[in-house]
Amino acid sequence: MAQETSTSDLFRRAQALRIETPQASYKDIKDRLVKEFTGTPFPSLSTLTIPEQDSRAPEEDWSAGLPIIRRGIQFQDWKEVVDGIILSLEQTETYEHQRGPEGNRDDWHDRTAGIEESTKNGVGKWMPEELMKLAERSAKK
């Protein structure tokens, strides 16, 4: 029996294809993914997310294709599932191209704003002193 592919696996595969052939259009990548995954089990609806993308772009960009992916899974249609993956990939890449990586642009997008002091306090309570010193030395480099 074939192993179930997750939504994250599909997204990572689309990214890999994009890196392998940067000149390929989104349609070409879609066609390759559909051909590659047709006949395999559909991703589970319970893990319909791409959490590692949260560091690349805001959730509203990378999650743009999730409703389409969900509908594709419900209707057992790989073309629709891959449409959603490609939409999320395109949104993420467009965002990065226009704005740069997440958190590097301005104070508004800084994910540590408002929690930096609390994080330091919390880490200080559970992290051993020697690890704290090691982390501080690494951060200074």
C-alpha cells in the first residue's frame, strides 16, 4: 500500500520542482505534480496545513490555496489539489519577491514585537546557564 502524502509534502515537492527548473511555469509544475501523484492516496483533511511556510510569508498568502486543496481532497481530484498547492506556492513566491523574507522588512512584520521580554524571561527559567552563555556567544558572532 502506498504511503499517504501530506499537504506539506506536496508543497515541498512543488518547491523542489521550482528549484530544479526555475524557468518552468506554474502550469508545467502543476502538470508534473498531477502526473506524479495521480493514483496515490490523497492527503488527510486533518493535516491540511503547510506550517513551515509561516516563516516565509504571512498566513493569508501561503494558506490561499488550502480551501482549493480541501475541495480537491473531498472530491478525490488531484488536479484541484495541485491547483491549491500551486496557488499557495505562487502567493508565497510573489510575496517574497515583492517584500523580502518574513520579518526582515519593518517593525509591523516583526514577530518578536511585544513578546521579546517575556521570551527572555521564560527561556531564562528553563535553559541551563551554560547553554544561555553559549547562545549569547553565538548571537554576538
